[in-house]
Amino acid sequence: MMQEHPGVSQATPDLSPVMPAPSRDAVEGIEGGLTAAEARQRLAQYGANEPGGPQRFAAMEQFFGFLRNPLVIILLIASVITWLLGEQVNAIIIAVMVLLSVSINFIQAYRSQKSADKLRAQVAPTCSVLRDHHWQDIPRRELVPGDVIHLAAGDLVPGDARLLTSDDLYVQQAALTGEPLPVEKEAAPQGTATWEGTGAAASPHALAEMPGIVLLGTSVVSGTATAEVVATGGKTAFGDIVARLAARPPETEFDRGMRQFGILIMQTVVFLVLFVLIVNLAFHHQSPFESVLFAVALAVGMTPEFLPMITTVTLGQGALHMAREKVIVKHLAAIENFGSMDMLCSDKTGTLTTGNMVLDLHVDLFGNPSDDTLRAAYINSFYQTGIRSPLDTAILAHPFEEWAHQEFRKVDEIPFDFNRRRLSIVVDASEGRLLITKGAPEGVLALSTTYFSNGQRLPLDEETRARCLDTNACLSSQGYRTLAVAERVVPPGQTYHIADERDLTFIGFLAFLDPPLPDAREMLQALRRDGIQVKILTGDSELVARHICEEVGIDVSRIVLGDDLATMNEVTLERACEEVQVFARVSPAQKNQIILALKRRHHVVGFLGDGINDAPSLHVADVGISVASAVDIAKDAAEIILLEHNLRVLHQGVLEGRRAFGNVMKYLLMGTSSNFGNMFSMAGSALILPFLPMLPTQILLNNFLYDVAQITIPTDHVDATFIRKPHRWQIALIRDFMVYIGPISSAFDFLTFFVMLAIFHASEALFHTGWFVESLATQTLVLVVIRTAGNPLRSRPSGPLLSTILAVVGVGIILPFTPLAAPLGFVPLPGGFFLFLVVATTVYLLLVEFVKRWLMRRRAYE
């Protein structure tokens, strides 16, 4: 028995001669491994370890992707036809406008994408590889066949490999085989079939069933192993499956909003273009070719072709700003989901508390100090090779007296799993072979039939069992997280399984203290102020959860337990998830239930997790959030990675995400309203003018200059009121801006038509020039008004945005007086026109400001 050994003091036991602790520096007994030179050679031969294949010529693919835009193709064809018809100047202008637009789009988007790629590289998945006779962590994409890898709990298997050594290795293969429970894997004995035998030609499912083979797409649940990589990237058994899955990611809310916006624009463009084309052909205002060319230019003017660039650059810069706040974005589209989040689900450990567990008490079942409890727990933690939790670290950090009269030798291990919530170690000791179990108190106590007291094993009757539960409840109510320890003498000469965890002798409790973070209450208040409600989903007891949550200001008037969730129907579950702040004793599957229930209630749900069992919830949530110190499978499932595990970093990242999305919305509101107004004016002019209101090349130039004015939107400031609450895509607001503000722009266009014809008696060329300048000035300067929900004189644009706005307006005014005027069809404007321009533009901006405020109040967008 454990009680025969000396008490606790300030020394630490040296057990290494008997059973060394696992070390990644130890390579003795492991054959294989590559040198760095061999690895480089094989990387060049086999390519990067990427299931979808290497991304070659990505820049050129992206450039030609912009050229594949249907409208761009139409314009280039029109340019060719125009050239063949003898209109070389017009053909060149059309081609130049298209290529300039595409080039700016490509350059800005490519630079932002490269920046985002560099950020993702900071949290790129790694694996532990034996190179040059020592273990080192390398990016997973650099893994090559022949590498020897080390696997431990929480690791994703980085490639197909055959096991060299294994120690209680359990692998989750559900994604590949559909089998929900982890499968035990063992290194194949010499002479048995391996990958090089029948395995290499076997089906993926058959390979997954082979006990000596681990495959890409699986993850380690518990235990450790070393393995030799036999296939990487697209050569893996499931490489083609992974590539197909990666090619079809689920639609995010950001993607959904972009799709809905595209449908709105397409419907509007088709209607206006067909209307103008039919009217022009019916009234014979120009030749059929000119009518078609005009209609195509009209479509280009209506379409926000810089939207991909503006979106990519804005979100890319948002990602860079978030990185400065120690938040790494793996996918740019996740920024919008992050900013739209109004529910954050998280465990309390590391979020509300420091996450640094300290073993404060070790007592027997009656609450009296017990060295036997600590000693048994120490042996269990020292020899276990699975998931090394913070509780194990706290136990092993506790000072101990050297065990001079006792040697221990590990025999077997029954790994931890999240259903049993316990782990057992079998060791040979002087008094026999002992099975030592450590885990959740309720589970350990249920398996115990005796208890240890004063050197004796006594029956665990109902009265003693009740006193034991009272001790656990008392510790939990003080905020302690508790574990129970028990043991059993087992017969030698056998392997041990979960069924051997029975008839235990209960030894005592370990009480760990994880104090609340000093700023937890303040940060929870900040999140609530900014529209994010935090819900705690913990596996701990309700007493521990209540104590911690009360200290940080979370409502604990009602706590729902996992057992309660199991009895609820869907309606009751959704209502509870909406109203309750704290859920205790919940399993990983129940966390998924809660997240899905909140999503059905139309919340944007974020989940913060860092453990193996958090991966499903990270995938289910609208935005999965993990930390840099998380296990591989959690980081792989997450879209947002926090470099520090605390709410302050998360809060700052959310605000940056809202700023980025706010600038995207500015472009949409401004572009659709101004473009629709201009296109509406052109459509109306087809009914009243005997000539085109603007030449196709002038339409393209006008649209190009307007787009140039907007390329600095990503640098703009965002209203403080906007970032203080979550926002989603508001297609209705975009439609309102188009329907209400667009016609205002058209009204001033028609006023310009009247002034040019009635007052200035304009020729066709002068008419074109006057409307070109007025249209460019009004739709560009209106950026200053629409960019903010408040007063534009108080919320001023950024320096770069103001500079591009003024520069574009200046170019539009000066252009008719330059040598380029004649080729473009412009003529100098009379001085009186500029007086009209100033008055009309000022009145237009004031009217837009009034309507803008009304629309934003109507849609609660501020």
C-alpha cells in the first residue's frame, strides 16, 4: 500500500533509472529518420505535403481569373470588333480601361492575399520529425516519405505512415470510416503485412482497418507512437477525398451575403440594359452596334467590378490589424463572421480563469490532509503517456521526498477518454501489481467498494459514500476543481482494460485552484457592452462553475446540467440556451447541441476551444476560435487563432473585424447607389435625347475614375457607434440606398441635362463633357457623405481616401482642357458651368445626407 512510504518534503523522486519520462530528444531504439539534405531532395521529388497538390502559378491564375469575368470578356470582344470597324481610338480606350481595372484589382488583391498567407504561416500546422538524429518541429507541408514522426494525443496524423512503436495509441478515424469510437493502433510485429505488402494496394477503408497503419485525416486521441511516413500529399490514401472536401467549403454568412448582393445587382443590370437596348433600337438613336456597345458599357458602369478587390484588400488589412492585436485569421471571410458574432460559447478555464492550475489540497475522503492521495496521483500522472493536462502538470510540480524504499515499473495504461473521464496506470510495486485510477470524482466513487483509512481497507457503505460526496461538494463550492484517486491490486500476467476499473479502494481527493483573471469581470462587461453575450459551457461541476462565474459577474441564477439537457425537447432546449448563461457537466456532444440551438435562434455563434474534444464544436460554430497553444486538431478546425488565450485579445479582434466589414459595406452602399443613379439616368435619357448621353468610352472612363477614388476605402475610419454592436449583411439596406439615393442622383443628372441644353445650348460633345464632369463630381464627392452614419463634418475620411476623392474630381475637371480631350470626345466647358456645378453638387450632398440618415435609422444601421 501507498501508506508505507515516507511523507512529503522538498525533494523530487528520481525514477528515471526505472521508467524514464517520455522525451522527444530520446531517439535510442528508433531506426530511420532523414538528414536535412535528404529531406530537401525528397521534398523536391515528391512535392509539398498538401492533399490538394501544390499551388503553382497562383499569381497568374488569379490574374486570369479576373480576366474571366463575363463583362470583361464582352468588353474585350467589343474592343476587337471596334478596331475591325476602323474605330481604333475607341478600341484602344476600351482595352486600356479594362486592363487598368483588372490590373489594379489584381495588384491590390494579390498583395493583400500574400499578407494574409504570411499571417497564416505563423500558425501553420507542424509535426514532430526525426531529422539529423534529433526531434524537431517542422511545418506539416515539408513532411516527406521516409520521415520518422512522433505522435501524441491531440496531434493530427500528417501523412500516411506505418507505426514503428506505439504505447496505448488510440486514433479517431470517424471522418474516414464513420466509426464513432477511437480505434487502438499497434506497431505491426516483424513479418506481418504492412504498407509495402498488401496495404499499398488496399482500399482506403481496408488501410484504415490495419492496426499498424495510421492515415492522413485521422487524429490521435490518446497514447504516443513513432511512425515512418510512406505517403504524403495527393499520394495518400485519402488525398483525393481531402482535396475534394477542401474544394467545397461550407457557405459562410459572408459568402451568403455576397451571393445575395450579386443576385440583386444582376437583376438590376439585366433590366436596365435590356430597357436601354430596346429603346435605342426602337427609336433608332444610333446604329445597332453602337446600341449594343452602349448597353455593355452601361452594364459595366452598374456592376461594382472592384468589389472583389475592395473586399480582399479591406479584409486583408483587417487581418493585418488583427494580427497586431495578436489575432490570426486563417480565412479572410471569417473576419465578417467574427465581427457579426453576438454569442460566444467557451469553457471557463483560460477564459475566465488564468488556466494555471495549482494543486492546493490533497485530502482523504473525509477532507483530512493525505500524503497517500498525492503519492498515488503523482504515480498516475508521472507514468501516463496520453493527454498531459494542466492538472497533471500541477501534480508533477508538487515537491516530493525521494522514495528510497520503493521502485515502480509501469506495466500498462488504460488511456483517458471523454466519456469515462478517467485514466488508469498499472505499475509493479513492492506490495504487488497496482491499478491506480485518477479522474472525475463521481465516476471513480461509483467504481469504489472500499476506502483507505489509517492503513486499512474498509467497506464503503452508504453513510461513508455520502460523507465522501459532501467533501467533494464542499471543495467544489469553494471554487476548487477536484479529482479523485483510487487503486486496486490486480493479478499479474495479463493485459488490462476498462473492465478492470472495478472494486476500487477510494484514497482521496485532489483540489486544484485556478483563480479568475484579474480583468475577467471588466472584459465580460466590455463584451456585453459591444453586443456579445458569453455563455460558459464546462465539464466541471455546477458548484465550481457557480463559484467562478459569480466572482466575474456572470448570471448564475440558473445553471443547466448536462443531465438536464438530455431530457429536454428541441423547443425547451432552445429556450434554455437563449436564457441560461452557464451550462455545467456538459459533454462535447452537448456543447454541439447548445451551439446548434443558438444558431437556430438566428444568433451568430463563436466557440472558443483548445482541446481535442473541442474540434467538433469549433467546426459547428459560425466562427471557430482557438489559441496558438491548442492541440493541432483544434487549431485545424478553427478559423481564428488567438496568440494569447484571454478575452481582451478576443475583444480587440472582434472590433477589428467589425471595422473591416464596415469598410466593405461602405463600398457597397456608395457603389450601388451612385452607379444605379447614373445607369437610371442613362436609361431615362434614351427616351428624351436624340443622341447618346455619353459615349461608351466616356462611360468606361467615368466608371474607372470613380473606382480609383474608392481603392483607398480600406484605409478609412469607421464610426465608433458602428463597431459597438454586431452587424450582418443588410441586403435590404443596400436595396434602399439604390432605390432612394440613386433616383436623387438621377434627378440632378436630369437637371444637368436641362441646364446643358436650355442654358448652354450644348452641342453633342459639350453635352457629353458637361454630364461627364457633373456625374463624376457628384458620385465621387458623395463618398464623404455616405461613408459615415453620422455627420460627415465630424467623422472625417482618412487622409488617403480624401486625397483620392479630390484627385479624381480634379482629373475629371481638368481632362477637357488637356490634349487627351479630343480622342476622348471632350471639349472645354464654359466658366458658367462650374458655378452651376458647385451649387448643384452642394445641394445634392445635403439632400443625400438627409435621406441617408433616415434610411440608416430605419434599418438601425449605425
